[in-house]
Amino acid sequence: MISTEDLRHELAHCTGSENWYKHSLTALVYTDGVKLFAEKAGAYWLLDIVGTEMLKLVRGDDRFASITMTVTEGNKVVIVARQVDANGDDVTTYTKPIEYTDCPVGEWKFFLINDGEQIVMLLISEY
């Protein structure tokens, strides 16, 4: 498995996306950087969670969410989505703890955006 440092180094090169990938079971579309993360970190399961549980967050008027996946030394994960509410406050709108992963330790951040035509997951560096 890739180290946290090596994964961060590889993701640092992701500043845009030439390709868009369609999740096989949901309406989620994701970028080159997200695909690289999923491949290197062994985290395609994260795309499944986003595609099946989080797309509803960015439908309607709320078209943007930030997603943070925190992996601890004990191989536990917490996935948190945050959005800005009508008052302009940053609020947690989704939380999911996961008991085990072999994904590298660290805090991994993504955006989930509904551009009016599709819902796209991207690295924050690809925004």
C-alpha cells in the first residue's frame, strides 16, 4: 500500500482534470485526481459511499459540499460532509464512521459539486 507521504506527493500534481469518469452504479462523476486517489489508496469504496449516500446533499438549492475523510493510526475512518446553510454558516450535513480501512493515514479532502448537469467529485486542488 502507498504511504501517506507518497500519496500526497502524487495528488499534489492534480490541478485539473482531462477526463471525467462515471461511477458504474450511480450518477456520480469524478475526476482524474479522485480516480488516482481511489486507485492508489485502495478506496473505490469511498466513491460507492459518495455515490449512494451523499448525492442528495447537492441536489436542489444546495449544490456544493466539502468532504473530509480522516483516517487514524488505528485504521478507522470518519467521513464528514459540510455545507453552508441559509445563514452562511458552515454546518456538518453528513457523518459516517467506518471501523477499518487500509487507506493511508491522514486527512483527505474533496469537493462534491452539482453543476446543473451532473454531480462531480473532485480533489480540492482540481477546483
